[in-house]
Amino acid sequence: MHFNIYLDDETGQRLTAAAKVRGENRNAVIRQAVQEWLRREGRPEWPAVVLSHMGDPDMPPFEAARDQLLPPAADPLA
């Protein structure tokens, strides 16, 4: 798949220099940058450390404090 992108002169020059240092062409550097961005941003999800968290065994269940909640206020828009 082909795309055209437009960069300002300074960004284009920096890209060319960075690609040259890496021994790659600009397209390869852009492709790698887009792949990295998609890896991080393409499918937002919780980090593995959060997904694997099983909770704090010393913490009481959330529902245990339900009887301490205030009753709902009257709805002013009703």
C-alpha cells in the first residue's frame, strides 16, 4: 500500500539524516515508526501488569459498604 505524506523541511531533513545514520531509507524508518505507534496506540488496552492483577486480599468487597451510601438526591430534572 502506498501513501504520500508531507513533512516540513526541518522534519524531512532530520528524517533523512536519521535514516542515513541507521543505514536505511526514509520509507523504512517511517514504516518502523508507524508500526511502533500502532503497537502502542492502535489497540488501547490495559497493560499486562494491570490485567494480571488479582486484587488485594485484605480489601473488603466493594458491595460491603453499600449500606453506608447516602440515598440518591431528588432529581431536579424529573
